[in-house]
Amino acid sequence: MKENMIKVVKIEVGQPPVVKKIENTLDGLQKEVEGNIECVYLDDGCLAIINEEGKLNGMDPNRRLENDIICGPFFICGDDGENFGSLSEEQIAKYSQKFADIPTFTGQEPELEPRATIVGFDFLGGM
């Protein structure tokens, strides 16, 4: 069942993480990331909701996530397979700790370059 308000860990550029309740609507989610949303699946049933054009729009680098750097504000929420959901207290503690350190970026990090993967298809099947 979809929750109207969800409890998330919000990470702003240059700020420590905060626990926040946000509106669980497209407008509410987009407001938190200051643009269109993109979901990054994490390994524990959680999602990082980021601005899909953060790098293209020149947003400031925020935090490292795996082998990338997220630009602009983002938040972590739960995922029940169909809807965004609130984080458990354990998940709040985990992500508050994970993003507690505020990194400094030089602007020269290769991960700050926008990237795309191009996949070609052979539609003729060798004809």
C-alpha cells in the first residue's frame, strides 16, 4: 500500500544527512532532488533517488555512491517492489552513517563527466 508521506534520509550538498518526511508524489519527490528523478537501486531493498540530469545541469558534486558521484541533492528511501516507502530505523542509521562524511571534490574527478552507454543492435541478422 502506498504511503502518503515517507521517512527518508536526505543528503544535501555539503551538509550532513537528515531524516525527513516527504510527500510521496511525483511532485514531492522531484522537489527534493530539484528536478526529474532517477532511481538507483541499492543492495538492501532501498533506493537512492537522484536528479537524473544533475551532472548535465552542472549541479555541485555531493557524495560518492559505488563507482559514481551524485551531483545535487538526493535521498534514500525504501522500495517494496511497487512503491516508494519509509526507511526502517536500521536503514536510517545505516545511511546516515554511510553519508555522514562530507567529501571535498576538486572538479577533476573523472566520475563527474556525464556518460552514456550506447548499445548497437544488428536488426538484419547478418543478411
